[in-house]
Amino acid sequence: MMASFGQGSRRHPRSRGRTWSRTGPDRATLAIVGVICAVAGFFVLGIVLGPAAIICGWLAMGRSWAGSRPVPAVVAVVLGIIDTVLAVVGLLGATTAGYGML
């Protein structure tokens, strides 16, 4: 009989110690990361950090607008949207006549 490496984990792939649910601290952490990305996006790389804040806030809210929503998650989404819009307006403003290379 051959040695069976890894057979113990194949019997119960979703054992209690190996699962990861998005509840409690995980959602709170995502919300705080989203708020930090949104605030930092007002100063640098708003076109990148704004969408990152929106995604983190959306995941922290549980991917839905229904039910109770944690305040930091909503703040991350709203500030991320504002941050992204301001970055796009800034990029469009920089490409108008007078600011080009010619």
C-alpha cells in the first residue's frame, strides 16, 4: 500500500478550521481600508484609490444596499465615488486646450 499524502484534508474540505466567512471583524477591516483609500485618494492617485475604496466599501456592506449597513462602509463608498469623479474631472480638465503639449 502506498503512502497517501493529503488524504486527510480531502475527506472534509470544508472543515470548521479552514473556512472563512465575511462577518464581524473582516467587514469592519474592509470598511476601514476603504475609508483610508478614499481619504488618501484625495491627495494622491485618486483614479486608482477611489475605485479601490468603492470596492472595499461594497464588500464590507455585504454586496447589497439592503439591510443595515455599517457607517464606515457607506462612507468608503461615498468618498470613493467623489474621489473617482474628481480624479476623472481633473484628468479631463488637464486635456483641454491650453494644457496640452502643443
